Amino acid sequence: MKVQRFWPSSGGWQLDVRRHHTPARLDRSLKPVLLIPGYCMNTTPLGFHPEGMSMIELLAERGFEVWTANLRGQGDSRSVGGPRNVGFRELVLGDLASAIREVRERTAAAQDRVDVVGCSLGGTYVFAYLAHHVTDHGIGSFVGIGAPLRWEKPHALMKIAFRSPALASRLHVSGTRAFAKAFLPLLAERFPAALSMYMNTSIVDLSRADELVKTVEDPIPKLNGEIARWLRSGDLEVAGVNVTRGLERVDRPFLAIVANRDGIVPPESARTAADVVRRSDVLEVGDDETWFAHADLFISRYSQERVFEPLARWLRDRTDD
């Protein structure tokens, strides 16, 4: 697979944007696919899988030109004078908009639009972008993988963590990746129930936990405060726009991918965008025997057959949208 790197600018940052494709498999009639990571994460789990093809690898093998974008505070994106402590406005209307523009300008595909896949909070970024760009978004279809529009039945630990917007916006936390590296294997081995809101340890190979934890990024205080206010109010507002009301006006195909026992973004929350987007499909992943939590959508041994392949088929079926 060939990888090229680009560095579009946004708000005093150079963003880490990459183009991935398999030359022998590339189908230029397909729209390029842009993957956006979410809260406290970068694109690592989209390009690394402990037991098989990653999401990027599978999509490229199926003929797609795959793009990834680390926004500020993620991956190799670097400040050239711009702040890291920002909120939804800067991440959505600055960074995400810049990444979409970069893909549309540089793609080798014979398509004018880009399909955008938002992972977890990355999906929320996409919803907010569309709410601000109802007709001039340049998006063909969009996907939310464990992505909330509204918070329905949030986990008790989420409510505790974000109970105070003022505290959340002032709390600076560092060393998150080192903490995860030290404690993830221990918890998985001795106290797997402690991880159950995030992953089903029985279907994830954690022998390469040192690679998996490379996805972890430190939280952004201002963003935390805005998430806390969003949890409290129900609807997210970004730069004066109610995202739920704005998304209702968007006429683009949408797929919600939902983990059946997700404790980070509960199924009820992950379906909320599908409730308001006119042209929506929902793929619920997991059952009583093999249940899925948040991370399992990306790194479990069943991700390829239950998430990546259905995603590739859904995108291909909407080539002409």
C-alpha cells in the first residue's frame, strides 16, 4: 500500500493528512474516503489491527482511495503558533474543513465529492460540519461509527466525568498514553469487567497493547467543557448553530454503525443521527453471544467481517450519490 503525506494549514497548525491506496486495486470511479478519528485518539487504530487487515487496508484493497486526517492535538499534527486548547468551532470549521478541502483538491479519483467516515466524536465533528454547510459541504455520503448526535442514556461514569463544565474546561491532563500502556494489559488480564464499557477483552488480542495504546492522546480542556455542556443540554451547539436542527436539513446518505453494548457511546446515542437524517441506514454490530463495545468496532477479531466489509459495500453502493 502506498502512503503519501500532506500538511494543510488550519488555525496555526499543520495537519497530519495522509493518502493511502493500493495502486493495483485503485478504482478511480469510487469517491475518496476520508477517515476522522475521535476523542483522545488519533488514526492509529484505523491503520493497525492486531489480527488482520485494518480498516484502511481493507478499504484500499476494495479499491478505495483512503484518506486520514489527524486534527490538532492528534497524531503528527503540529502547531506552528496555533493553540491546542480549542473547542468544536476550531476543530470542525477549521481543521475538518481544511482536511476535506485538501482531499477534494488532491484526490486522484474521478469524483467531485468525498465520503467521510467519522469515528466516535469524529462523527460528531462531521455532523457539525454538515449543519454549517447544508448545501456546500462537498460530501457524497457520511458514516458515523459509534458517533453521538445527542446523548441518550449516557453511562453513569460519563455523567460523572463530565458533570461540571467549569471543572472539565480547567482540568489539564497529560501522560494519558503512558498510563494506558501501563494499565491496559493489567486490567485486561485481571479485571476485564473494568474495561467492558470500552472493549470486550475476549474478542481483542491485547498481546500488542504497546501498539494499540499509540492511539491515545491527551484530552483538550476546552473541548471537555463543551462536551460537558452538551451532555447536560442534550443538543450540541457549535458557533451558534444547533447541530441537530442543521443536520435535519442535510440530504445525503448516512450510515450509523452501532455497537450493541457500547458503554462510551450507548446504542441509543449512536442512533440519534439516524433519527434525524432523511436518508439513513443503521448497522448494529454484536449480539448476546458476541457483544461489541466501543473499541471492538475497530480492533476486534470480528471487525473485518462485521464492520469493515459492510462499510465498504455500503460506500460502493452509493458511488453515484
